[in-house]
Amino acid sequence: MLDDTLLIQNLHVSYHGNEALRNISFSTKKGQIVGIIGPNGAGKSTLLKSMLNLIPKDKGEINIEGKSIKEMREKIAYVPQRSTIDWDFPITVIDTVLIGTYPKLGLFKRPKKRERERAYECLKKVGMKEYSQRQIGELSGGQQQRVFVARALAQKPELFFLDEPFVGIDVTSEETIINILREQRDEGKTVFIVHHDLSKAGAYFDELLLLNKELVKYGSVHEVCRPEIISKAYHGQLSFLEEMGMTLS
Amino acid sequence: MSIITFYESILQYEFLQRALITSVLVGIVCGVIGCFIILRGMSLMGDAISHAVLPGVAISYMLGINIFYGAVVTGLLTAIAIGYISQNSRIKDDTSIGIMFTAAFAVGIIVITLIQSSTDLYHILFGNVLAVPTSEMWMTLIVTVIVLLSVYLFFKELLVTTFDPTMSAAYGLPNKIIHYLLMALLTMSTVASLQTVGIVLVVAMLITPAATAYLLTNNLGLMVFLAAVFGVVASIIGLYFSFTYNLASGPTIVVVASTLFAVAFFLSPKQGVLWRSIRARKKRALVVQSDS
């Protein structure tokens, strides 16, 4: 139990009176990349939002390293879906990464030289240093995603939450991002990724959390990626199962 | 009348000095707050709150208190009511804004025609900067100080809650409180602008200089600064024309602000329509060349 970084017990969440998540319980060890997968409407984003304490829960406990989310929230980095960001916002790449240092600064303190250096360091890690003065809308999708990963790194978090980070981005960016996340995992950080398909699940994730309103299965990729378990979550979605069969064989 | 006579008149007439100081302050305060309003997609909200202060102004007249108090109360109540309606029904934001601000505005007009002559209503609606009393000038100064200080102290928080509210909520910022703080600042700025441009045109001072600045920079701090500069420039030039040709002050200031926007819209080096079409043409020419 001591190396559990995230422990969720009997989590129930509803949206406007509609049940979104039912009785979710699982625990994650430190140093894992966990993929959150499931069909559309399975509650993947809802689970992510509950783990970030952004929406109220009806029942249940979420603990991070034995503490409540409120006590740990500065150590949780969040990479939003690209579609939720206003890319015309008057902000440069470096200032976007600098936001990652805000949680630790607290009220009234401004980022100083030390924070700037940290931001540049993180930008360098994702291979975007030469773009530091660009406006964020001038980048390609993959570059934008790398900038937000750099922002997450600047926060020096214990946990990473990424919402569909690989949607619509180029192969190089995808590789850069997954390599950085692996590096973080090897340093003992825990990474949660909401992911919409299973095609690269085996390559990217150590563990999978298969969701369809309730927890269908949580375990290693081998334990979860079995036709009888997958079909339990995706009942009826035949085309998807066929795709699965191809990738599993 | 030339600019020199305008300058001499400023030195000579105290009412003109008050007008100048007040409209410069209004230019600053509206420009600064306006940046956050347009970036949050709340231009309509700015319009709503400016109209919603009318019943507060009227009631303050009735009670014989400073219009500031009543205006802030009804402005904020309307902001809260708008949020409450769209969060608790299927009514969308723009509809709920439309319902609430016309209701407040209508009540305000009824109350004010009951208690005051129509001249006063005209001045509240359209402003009369040449008749600013000293007390109003001080009030505008206080509002300016409060707004600038708040934006300076909470710049980081305003930036992140505007740009990425999910992240700010995740690391524990009170998004809702910051929203209502901004609404309070917006209401105060509106009240401060009543004498200069009037209720109906305040929204122009809020969004036009900010939008002009938005076309010119990729840095929020610089945008806030530029918006204040454009607000001030519009106020001074507008006041000059208003005084020299005996035009209504509010509309004249707004027309100058809109002209500045038009110039930026066509000529801004990055976003300007003119340069964009020139760049597009150059590119097309290059493509044609390489084809042949």
C-alpha cells in the first residue's frame, strides 16, 4: 500500500442527475503510465475531472500519496485537449510554459529569472526552444501539444494527467512526448493518459484502465487486452472489435 | 479653432481640465478592463452590465446617495442573475444576458423618468463630460486606482483563469470568485464612465481600444498597456473635437476609438487585412512562377 500513489475507492459521480461513473475502485503504483480507455461516453473525461477535483463526486474517496487532492493539487499537472484552448490568445510559447510555474509561486509573486530559466529548460526538452517567442497559434498541432507538455514539466509534478494528447499530431511530436513521459515514469512519476483507441496501447502504456461507466478492468496491458474483456466494455461496437482483433493478433 | 486654442482653453477653464482628466482616466480604466472582457468572450456581458447600472443610478438619486453605490449593486446583481439563469436552465448565456439587461434597463428608465427631468436621463445615457463635477472626477480617480492595482496584483491569476480555466481550477484558483471580482471591476469602470461617454456607449470604450490592441501584439501585458494608450488617445482627440465643434462628447470619443480600430484592422503588420492580402498575392505569384 505504501507505494500506492493514487487510490480511488467507491467513486460515484453524476452529471445533472445522470450517472456518469459507478463504483470505481482501483489503486496505482508509483512510476506507471496508465492508459484510460473505453467507448465514447464511458466517462473517461469525467474520471479525469474527478481526479483533478474539478467536479463534485457523489460518493467515494480519492487519495494521492495518502493525502487529499486539495493538499496535492500543486503537484498534479494537467495537459488539456487541444480543442479546448483559445489558440488566438495573445501569449507566446515561453509565457505559456511559464504558467507551469504559477502553482508554486502563489498569490502576488511574479515569475522571476529562476522560473524563466526553468521554462526554457523544459521547452528545450520538448525540442521547441527556437520557437519560444512565437505566438502559440503559429505552431503546428504537434508543436502545440509539446508546448503544453513542457508547461506540465515546468510544474515539477508527481502526477501527469493528459487528455487525448495524441489526437491530430505528427509522428515526431508523438514520439517526443511519449519519450518524455517514459523518462518521467522512470523517475517515479505517475502518468495518466486518456486515449481513444487501442492501436498503440501495448506500446505506450504499462497499465490500462478500461472504463464503461463502471470499471471493466484495471491491470497490465496483457491482462486487459483480451477479446472477452474488451467486448465487455465495447458491447455491440463490432467494427471496433474487428480493429482490435487486427491489432491483437 | 486650432489645437493651440484648445490648449489655452484647458489652461484657462477649470471645467475643461476636469473633463480632460476624467476622460483620460476613463480611457485608461476601460482599456485595461476591456482586455480581459474581450479575451473571455464577454463583450456582450460588458454591454449588459453597463445598461444594468441604470436602475442603481436612479435609485441612488431617489435616496440622495452617491450613484456609485446603487450602480455597483444593480450591476453586480445583474451579473449574478445572468449566471444563475444560464446555469440553472436550458437558456444559453447570450439569451440570459439579453433578458436581464433589457429588464434592468427598462426598470431604470421608468424610475428615472418618475423622479427626474428628461435632461438628466439624456446625460446619463449619452454622457456630458464638459459638465463633470469635481466629486465625480475624484470618484473616477479612485476607481482607476482600484482597477489598476487589482489588475497589477492579480495579473497572473487573471491571465491563467482567462487562458486556461481548467488548469487554474485544477491547481486551486477560485475561478468563480475571480469572475465576480472582474464583474465588480467592470461595474465600477462603467459607473466611472457614465459622465464621459454615457451608459449606451460605455461598451465601446471597453471593447474597441482593447480589440485594437489585440490586433497589434502577442503579449497580454503589452496588450493591456496599448489598450490604455488607445483609450487615452481616443479620449483626448474626442474631447478636442467635442469642445471645438460643439459635438456630444461621448459619441465623438467613440468615433475616434473606432477610427483607431479601423486603422489597426487594415494596417496592423501581422493581422492587418492589407498586409495579409499583399502576402497572399506574393505567395500566389511565387506559386505561379514556379509552375511556369
